[in-house]
Amino acid sequence: MLQALKVENSPFSEQQVQQLQQSFGQLDPQQSLWLSGYLAGSMAGGPALTASPARLSGTAMAISAALSAAAPVAQPSPAAAAVPQKTLNILYASQTGNGEFLAQGLAQRAEQAGLTVQLQSLNEFRLPGLKKLEHAVFVMSTHGEGDPPDDAIDLFEFLASSRAPKLAGLKFRVLSLGDSSYEKFCECGRELETLLLAQGASTFGDRVDCDVEYETDAQAWSEQVLDWGKQHLGTAADQAPAQRLVQPQDLNALEAQSISGNLSLVPATTIWSRSRPFPSIAQRVQKITGLESGKDVFHIELSLEDSGLRYSPGDSLGVWAFNNAELVSKLLRRLDIDPGTRVALDERNRSVRENLTRYREITRLTVDTVRQYAALAANQRLNRQLDGLDEAQFREFIEARQLIDLVEAWPPEAAGRIDASALVGILRPLAPRSYSIASSQSIVDEEVHLTVATLRSNAIGQQREGAASQYLNHELQAGDQVGVFVEPNRRFRLPEDPTVPVIMIGAGTGVAPYRAFMQEIEEQGDERDSWLIFGNPHQRTDFLYQREWLKWRDQGLLSRIDVAFSRDQPEKYYVQHVISEQAERLNDWMKRGAVVYVCGCLAMGHEVERAIAQALARARTGESEPGSEQLAEVLSGLRRERKLLKDLY
């Protein structure tokens, strides 16, 4: 790092260049990223959010010394910091990490603008404190079919109850995240705004609802919030009676202050992101279900060499996959569109074939896409069928089909020819897919592993495949390139205390993060007890990573394993049945402080969550059929204490 730095292309002397190169040469990628954020924040003079790692002290001091002759930087005087400012509270609830990422980004930019900021997850926020808030923004995601993130459930219940305080003194604004392919798009953001207004709060700007391509709308919303904040809350620059320049000797003091924890920053992020993915090289693509299995699951290993990307067990990997070329060609043939026809999209002029392959969704339908296709195609049979559907039936209609199914079953009539530009215009942007990471970087270093099941459906008698899973499992070859980025999920991490027991519940590919957990436990030498409850159809063909689980059990790293192979006996047997049978053991582990993890599809997650509540309530009360209030109380307690963590999709 910094090998290209020279006297000729920088403001440093030869000695300073040497010191910088020597110092940075001692840093790993995570330290380098942190230090870049530290220096940027120090120069900007913003207050901070996150304590710096003390292990950087020696190196950072060396770099501070190397910078001692650099040009002075403008900073507020101490007097300015003493002038009270109004606080912008940034509160977020995120299930997959996007909301947290956006909230942190807003906090960082607000601090750099001189605003006083308080950033908190709603899980950490004390609900009675709502009545003390004066200026707040909420970043709220919607999960599944209108479900709030776990961190926000208590807030919604509190605001809807008789305990909700009057909030006439609160001015707020909401950024809502969702997915328009679901019926209740951004439902939680809308509901939160309604509940706050009902208690007398007022907005200082319109709510913005973001789809899966959220960057542009979220950026515009953030800019508006910052402009409003600078006008109404005041900044350090506005209130400072004087400015002074940071002198060379101040840099060491700044570094020392940071190490002590009095100065901190929003964590710096890697240059690789959703909008700028790292071009990873596939190293291994291997099927791990048996030939006779009804499931098609692959283990995929991707290189992160020279990327600087870091991840932790529990994080996810965003993957930019392409639509199947044969499917695109078939679609264009059915619509009689020349694949080479040029279409302007996002200020670029590309062929319609390239736009459909790389930039537009053709395997996921939305209500808007179906309605617009029906209007353009002028197919009266389709319009009559859609008009006869209620809301739930319309949702089922969409979920069972892809765009090609509409085109084949209800082609455009003579009066409704669809041209290339119109076709591209009715489709929403192609979005990356997220996969739970199945490896620990402590073990695999500059690699990342995924467990991917090919998504298939034949709800209308025609088998269709999911775009990303088909691409990764059946088109990607070793040596091919694919764009990736890390999606941190701080809500699904191993406990920091290496003695806290963990209970890992998953079905199918939901076992992926637990492989990462066990690799981390093995590498770190943790003394914690661990218990895996895993389910899939058949033991012989679907026991994913069986050898590794048995190895960890034999080594004593995996304390217990229970399996539920649902089709290996006459009666279906799922992981929730294991939980019910092991109620006393589950309660004993919870008494010892265990954390329960649930990973898999949404439907499975809801069943498992209910089974956990029932098992614990029975074990604690002795009642065979606990009431709904008791179950709700158990779940609320688990959420509040961060003892039930979920990663559902």
C-alpha cells in the first residue's frame, strides 16, 4: 500500500513518504480502512460515534508524526464545542443491514456538516425516551409480507398501546425501505409515520419509500434531511465565535484522544459496494446434494484476493448475477424484437439484449410490471383475468409466474405491439441477490464461501429457475468473474463472550452461516457449547456439509446435533418438532445464557419462532398449552435481551 506515493505527487518530504510507507505496511486491510476514516474525520473535525481500535496506537502515532509538517487544517475552536446545539436523532431498524448502512452514512455526513448527531438502533433505544425527542429521523425497513424488523417490534407495540406518550414536541421524517414485489410494500414505514402522527408529532418532510434499488431515493432524502438540519438545528461552524488552525502538534493529541475513546467515528467502509462491486474470480462450484435429491444445492468458493474486503461470520454477500441468455433470447423472439435494437437506459445506449441480460428484472414480477404489460399488450383476455382477481389472488398470480409466462400465455394483440424501449421501460432494475456467507475469514483468508440452492418453481406446469441461483450454480465456472460486495449483518453475530452457548437452528441452505460460526469457533479456540438443529428432506442426499459437522462433533467443538429429515419417515418431521421435544433442554441452555439463531426461509422461521416460544413457556410454567399472551411475553423478552437472532429470507 502507498508504494506509488512519491515526493513529486504529494505534499510530503522524502522522509515523510518513507515513514508513511513503513507505517501503512504494518496494517491489515481492516486497520487501513479504519485509519482512513479516522484521518478523514479528524480533518473534518466532526464528533464521533465509534471507538477506535487501540491496537492501532503505535502505527497511528507514527503516521501522525509523519504528517506533522503537513498543511494545517481548519478546525472549530474549543469554545465552539461548548455552545449547545440541537441534536438530530437518527433511529433505525434493519433486518438485513441496509437500513443500518444508510443510517450510519447519514450520521457520518451530518457530523461532517457540523451537526450534533445521536445514532441508535431501535433495539437500543429506551422507548420512554420518545417523549423527550425533538428532532428525529427514522430509517425503517419492511421485512417479508409487511413485518417489522425485530428491533422495531417493541416500538410498534408501544406506540399502538395506551402507554404511548403524547409527542407534540417531536418533528420527524421517515425513510422507508421495502421490496415492491411484496404486497405490503414499505408497510412499516407508513405505519410508523401514522402512529407518530396519531400521538401529535409532526413531519418536517415527506416520507420516502425506497424499492430494492434504494440508492438514488435514499441519497435525495438524506440531502434534504441535511439541508433541513443545517437550517434548523445549527452547526458548529454557525455557532463558533472563532476558528483556529490545527497545528502539527495537535495531530498526536487527536490520535491519543481517539485511542482513549473520547473521539470516535462512523466506521470507514471499503471502496467495494453495491454500486461498485468487486470483480471476484470463481474458484470452485460444486454440487453438494446427492444425484437423487429433489434439491439442487451447490457450494461456491469465490476469491477476494487484493480486494481488502473483510467480513464476519453472520454477514451476507451481495452478488450481481445475470439473467439467462437463452431466456432473454426466447423472450425477445416471442415479442418479435430485434436483440440488437439500441435502447437508452441510465444515460447509456445499449442493445435491448444487453439491457435485459444485465440491467433489468425478467424473473421477478411486480404489480406495476404486470399491469403495464397488460396495457401495452392490449390482450383483453389477460385484462379480464386480472380484473377478476382480488388482492391475494393477484399476489399468487404474480408469484407463480415470470415475464416469459405472461408473454407466452397472453401475447400482445395486433393493436398492442411492444417495442424494445417500452419493454425495458416496464421492467424494474435488476437487483443483486444476498446469500449468507458460509465461511469464516479466519480460516479461508481471502476467500468467501456460499451455499446456494437453485430456486425452481412449476406452479403453472412450467419449470422456471431463479436468475441468480441458476447463474451461480449452472452458468458460473471456475475462472469466471462475478461482482460481489459484503453486506454486514451485525444482528447475526456470535456472542463476543467466548463462553456463551449458541443454539443454531436452520433448514436447507439456512445452515450456511453456522458453518461460518463453527469455523470461527474452531480457529479462535472458543470454549462455548454449541448445538445444531438442522432439517432437510433426506439424510442420504441432503445432509449439507455432513462430514464437517461430524468432525466438529467428534472434536468436541459441536456439543450436540439434532436432525430433522422430514421425508425419511411416514409423518413429516421438521426442526420445530425437535424444538418441541427438546423443550426442557432448550430451557436449560437458555438459563445458562445461550443465544438462539434461526436461519432459513420466512415460513420456516415463523414456525420455529412459535415453537421456541411454546417450548420455553411450557418448560417455565408447566402448562401444556400456554396462552397467546404468555407466548408474546416470551418472544418479547428474547428479542429485548438479544437472545433470539434471525436471518430469514
